[in-house]
Amino acid sequence: MNLSVILDRCKAGEALAWETLVRRYQSRLYGIAYHYVGNAEDARDLAQDVFVRMYQNLHHCADERMFLPWMIRIARNACIDHLRRRSARAYQKEIPLEKIPDMKDRGNTPEQQWAENSRKRLINEALRGLSDLNREIILLKEIQGLRLEEIASLLNVPLGTVKSRSNRARIELSRRVMALSGE
């Protein structure tokens, strides 16, 4: 079922369509939230909150072309609000990456899983070392696949600024990865 039909049915109040929408985007929202907050439990809670906000404001999403940027904007704002509240509270200990539930297919051999998990840990550690702005640019462009125009609109900055920041973010990420991997 295509997104346009799902959105129309959700707007009409069809519960099954809403469940389809949630299932289609739940891991993506979790991933966005996790990249912002770095905590699996907070990311799950934030993803759930984002779905509630989306449900309450679904009438604001005009069409399927605007759905993904609209959803990411809601998720980004929820994550930023959460981070602001968290910085006002006492520091919470982060959960080690090894304790985060693995959501990928278990079809790989243990060696393949270990190698892939090592790469993921390296990338995640390098991402955490980036400036907030560069981490956000990488998240939106490289991980979420948004176009530069969508990112410029989302961040409220000129397109040229997004292009230059994107390039700098990729360079900074590659330097962090190389430094962490010992190259």
C-alpha cells in the first residue's frame, strides 16, 4: 500500500492504516531519536511521543512528498526538547552499546555480526565526537537520506550553508573514524 493511501486512511480515522504507518516508520524514528539522545530507552520513549504528536497533527501533513520531512522535523524537535530537559537534570549514565538490543536479522555468522557491530560502534563513537551541528547534518543527509533542500528548510538555513556544512561534517567524521581506528 502506498504512503498516499495510508495517509488518507489515517486522516479518515482508520486504525489499521495507522498501525501500518507506525510499523513502516517505527525503526526509522527510533534510529533518529537514538542518534540524537544516545540512549535506547529514551529513544524508544521519544519515538512513541513522536507518533502521538504525528497522530494529533496528521491533518497538517499535506501530502506524501512532505510526510518524511514533516515526520523528521517533529522527531528532531522532540529530541532537542528532550536534550534541553536532560541537560537541566542531573547527569544520567549512558547504557553501553553492547546492552542495546540488536534489531537486525540474525542470519549472519557470529564473526560477521562481530565485524559489523565493531564498525557500527566505531561510527557511533565517531558520530558522538562530532559537533552537534555536524552530527545533525550527517544524521539528516547520510542516515535519513534527506535532500539538501529539505535539510535547509528543516534547519532554516540557506542551501549553500547546508552544502558547505555537509562537506565539513563528512570530513570531520572521516577524520574521527580514522583517528579512532588508528589509521
